[in-house]
Amino acid sequence: MKKFLRLKPTTIVLVLFCAMYFLTYIDRVNVSSAAAGFGTEFHLSKTQIGFVFSAFAYPYLIFQIIGGWVSDRFGSKRTLIVSGLIWSLATVLTGFAGGLFSLVAARVLLGLGEGATFPAATAAMARWIPKENRGFAQGITHAFARVGNAVAPALIVFILVEYGWRWSFYASGLLSLVWVILWALLYTENPADHPLMTSEELAKKPAPRKIQKTPWKKLAKRMAPVTIVYFCYGWTLWLFLSWIPQYFLHSYDLKISTSALFASSVFFAGVVGDTLGGIISDKILHKTNNLNKARSWMVAICMTLTLLSLLPIMFTHDVTISVISLSCGFFFAEMTIGPMWAIPMDIAPEFSGTASGMMNTGSALAAIISPVVSGFLIDYYGNWELPFVGSIILMAGGVLLTSRMKPENRFTA
């Protein structure tokens, strides 16, 4: 702990966010791997399992904007303490589920708790992270989310085999509670109030934010193109998070341990993509001083590469090709994350929590629709590759809409 506290305050805050993103994604995607246990125990169809996956997203969608506004108005510290306590409890309660209804109820509570997390984190980053480092900050934190994705399949399968699927939720819920305690102790809303802050480091911080009345209608209109592009990305994200472990298990009739290994390899590609995407976006900004090139152009190029990467699995059924195609697809999709999450801070730094919440409603809406539609297509057609057609189409649509995001045009209330 002493070595940890000798770090710069900004580094401590960034580490806390990396840990939060890691844990929240383990808590939301462990259900995908655990489905091999509870799906059999409760005799659930693929469509019902898809509904369990998507139940998280209903309150998650609603609390994106609400949570962002609460963070802008009352601060990220209090918002994330309350949110963390709720999502920790929800994760533990998932382990006590006795059937479809209680599983769905626990997942709804999880979505309620996690709905405000990323907008609150973005609001905090707008206070703590200078503009030229925001792509990296968003990229590295989301990279840790993908580490959670990558670790979850193997970890959950190990716990499932050794102790049963319920213990995977007990363990991750308790780890989340530990994070809440550390957050409460180590984070300050105002960088100047941090006990380890130096005048040299403070001089690099953004100007203190003034609390203003939120111009809801005008801000929503300004963020609409960004939200739609993020929906196009979110469809693919939630297809991967929900069904990739089951895809390798059932489409190729693999052992559960082998399918978990392949799923982890796909998600680890996303870890690299998140990290590189943020770094490259900031380097482009530093070199060109052009937000449109650093954000919108990069998103368009990466979305194009994503859809091209997914095409091979439409024409062949080979596990090696599938692993390579899905890994490349997820890598390029995740390269969009750093620039996308920097855009709300570029457009509306004074309302970054609310603006990022508006953007993330796109992904949250995709999280509701994508898993259920995918589960239905698998049940009805018995084809595990068919859901990826939607990803290809929506990525193409996202490419066309990136020119409308215009991050260089600063929002004025």
C-alpha cells in the first residue's frame, strides 16, 4: 500500500478506474460462461439465456443519462460509491438464483448499479485528465474491461468445474466490494484536494468545472450522431460478450475448457485494440491538432476493418479461421473505444458525464436487442454464424455516420 501511495495522484485515480472497468466487466459477462451451468440446471433455451444476458441492459440503458447527470451535479465519488454497493450486491445475489425469474431480477439489479459507472468515470476523467491524454485514458481503462472479458471465461469455467457456477458470482461480488472501499478512501472529487497532489501536477489539470444547468434538448441533439455510431459498435460488442463462449462450445462441439481458451484469446485481442486505439488517437491529435482525424476518421477506418475481418466466417466453418477472424474483428472494433469515449469530453467537457451517458445509451440499447435477437436466430436456424451478419451491416452503417460526429465542434449551452 505504501508503494501504491507513492504514485502520482493521477496514476492512482487511473489505476482505480482500470480496476473498476476490469471488475464491472467480469461482473456483467461472467453470466455468459456460467450459462453452461445454470442453463442446464434450469433447463433454459438459447432464447431464454439470451434474455438473461440482456436483462442487465434495461436499467443500464435508463441510468446512463441519469447517472451521467448525477455525476455532473453531485460528483463521481458519491455516485460510484452508491453504484458500487448496488452492483456488488447484485453480483452476489446472482449466485443465489433459483430459476429464470430470479436470474433476471439479479441481472436487472446489476444493470441498475452499473448504469452510472462509465459516465461517472468519464466525468471524473474530464476533471483529472488533460485533453491530449484522454484517448489513452479511455483506451487503457477499457482495455482492462476487456482483460475482464478475457479472464472471465477461463476463470469462471475453473470455478464452475471446481465449485459450481454460483461461486463465480460470490467471488466477483466480494472483489467489487473491496474496490468500493478503496475508491472511497483514495479518490477526491477535486484534484487540488488530493493529499498527494503537487503544484506541478496540478498545473497540468483541466480548469475546475463550474456546475451549470444542463441544456438537455440541445445536448441530446448534438450527441445524437455519436450515440447512433456507438449503437452500431455496441451491437457487435454485446454479441461477442454474450455468445462467444457459447459459440465455440456449441458450433464446434468443443470441450468447455477449450472453448473458454478460444473465447479468452478473442477477448485478449480486444485488450490490445483498446490500448493501441487510445494511444494512436492521442498521437494523431498531437501530430495534426485535428480532432476530426484523431477521433472520427480513426473510428471509421477501424469499423471498416472490423466488418472485413468478420466476412470469412460467413463462408467457411473452420475453427482456426473463426478464432483468427473473430480476434481480428474484436481487435479493430475495440480500437474505436479510446477515440469514441474521448469525444464526449471533446464536445462537451462541462457536461461530460451527461454527454457520455447519452452516447452509451447506444451501446446499452444494443445490449438489450443484440443478445436476444442472436439467441433467437441460433434457436430458429441452428446457425451460430448468422448473428454476425447484423454486425457486418451495422458496422457499415456506423462508418457512414462517423462524419456526422464532428468532435472538433465544441458544444455551447
